[in-house]
Amino acid sequence: AIYNFSTGQKYECEYKNDKVDGKGIFTQINGTKEEGYYKDGNRVSTVSVNGVMSEIVRINSMEVVYDGYKNLMWQDNQDVLKIIDWYQAESYCSNLNFSGYSDWKKKKKNELLNLVDSNVKKKIKNANDDYYWSEYKYSSTMWGRTIEYAAYIHFNSGRLHENPTYYIHNVRCVRNAQLTDSLNNEIKKSKN
């Protein structure tokens, strides 16, 4: 076992060069036990939380897809079929109060790649051949004119692209979601 004295957290697994490596159990300060795989001291994936297996599942009652490996919850209602510009998408996600949560956001570029993972795509109910905005945005000036660009991803191909922010695409909000008892209960209900 390795203890992190600054945080009080405990790892029960193999370690190399004073870093956690391989499969093991991570005990948080609040007593939550997360079994997962670690590489160089960083958790790569979660296998279970307090003995409950991690997985990717659509929770029909909440109209979300929960990715237990990445601890992400994806919005999956009819609103994701709306086509809006980047600023409207920014406002939409930051003001979204959906399925009992208000901490939704647009996806980071790396989270976009999680969205098109085949295991996540299989669970998505509301999707077309869509393009989804990310939170990534930058400005470019050419010939004295400044244009803002933002990244988006094509849902079917998984390719990242960039367009001016005034173009219109879909938005699918995401939130960081640790597995809680209430969320676990919703997952169990969705399987019945």
C-alpha cells in the first residue's frame, strides 16, 4: 500500500519507482474505494466504485449516457438535434439544468474523442450524422480581419475540424460525473 500523506489517500497495488502501476484499489479520504488500472501513478481507467462495476450505459429515465470509465455523463435528449452557432452552444450548456444537474459544459477536444468511441456511440439514442461543437476556440487575423474559429467533431467519422464560430452545428453537453449511490440506482433501474 502507498499513502499520500498530503491528501490522506491510499493506494493498494503494485508500484514501481514510487509510483502506482497496474491494477489496484484507490481509497479516497471519504472511504470510497475505486478499483482501477494505474500507469505511472495516474488512474487510466476505473473498474468499479465501492464494488459496483464501471461501464458505459444509457440511463433512459434521465436521457443521458454515463461513461463509467471516463466518469462522464453525456446529454442524450432531443435537444442535441438542435443546430446552433458556437456562442449559442456556449450559453446553452452553461445554462442547462437537465436530469437534476446544472454543471453541464461543452466538450473539450479530448472529450469529443470519447463521444465518438464506438462503445459510447452504441449507447447514444439521439443522433444523426451530426457535427458537435467543442469548447475550444481561437482567433485568427488575416488582412486586418479577425475571425474566431472553434473545433467540432463529426459524430460518425470521428474527425476533428474547425469552423468559424458563426457556423451552425449541434451541441451535446457533458458533465464530470462520479458514480454515486443515486446514480448507481438509476443505472440498475435502466437495466431492468
